[in-house]
Amino acid sequence: MSQELKPCPFCGTNVLSVAKISSTGPVEEWPWVVSCESGNCAIGPITNDYATRDEAIAAWNTRSDAHLLRSHEALREALRGWKELFADDMPFIIAKVGGGMTNGDQDAIDRVLIATDAALTEAAAQEPQKEQHHD
Ligand SMILES: [Zn+2]
């Protein structure tokens, strides 16, 4: 079974090479590597040498999720701000500008709050487990 390759983490291309690289000894023992073959990649990453094709692909597909955690937290913070704006400030803003809230205003605010709560609940459920420190 062949594994699917993730795109290059630097340039996003799917122009990748899975190949043996020449080495000493018989060709059966040459190591496998995966590399980015895009002519436009600023980095041109290549894996370490692996004994098997599957190992090289598994190594290529290994990614840190640190950047996802940062963007995840940034989105949650934006949603909290959005919720605060709509829950606390919007009725006053509408009252100041328009002289009072209509039922439509309140419905719109309620819909935003419900959607924001749902997004925050889903984000919390999908949040990767952070490392626990045991003293
Ligand atoms: Zn690349």
C-alpha cells in the first residue's frame, strides 16, 4: 500500500520525489529519501536517509503542529473578542447610533452569540491535549 505524501511544508508543491539515492554498496541497500522538487522552493527540503520507501514517506509526512496551536489560540481569542463585543457592547452601540434596538437587532446579536458559542465549544473539543507537567 502506498502512502500519500503531504505537500512541501515550505512551498506547498506536490512536485516531490521519492527515490533511492546512490550510495556505496549494492543498489538494494541504497537509502530512500523524499525531497521537494519544485523549482521555486526557497528551502528544497530533503529527508534523512531511510532503509525503506515507507519510512522515508512517514518521515516526510511528520509535521509539527506548533503553528496550528498558535493559530488555533489566535482564532479562539478573536472569537472571545467577537462574543464580548456582541454580548456587552452592541446593544449600547445600536442604542447610541439608532436610538434603540429593534427585534431584528436583537435577533442578529443572538445569532452571532449562538454561532460564536458553538465555534468556541467546538474549538475547545478539538483542542489538542497540551502537555501535562507532573511535579
Ligand atoms: Zn518546497
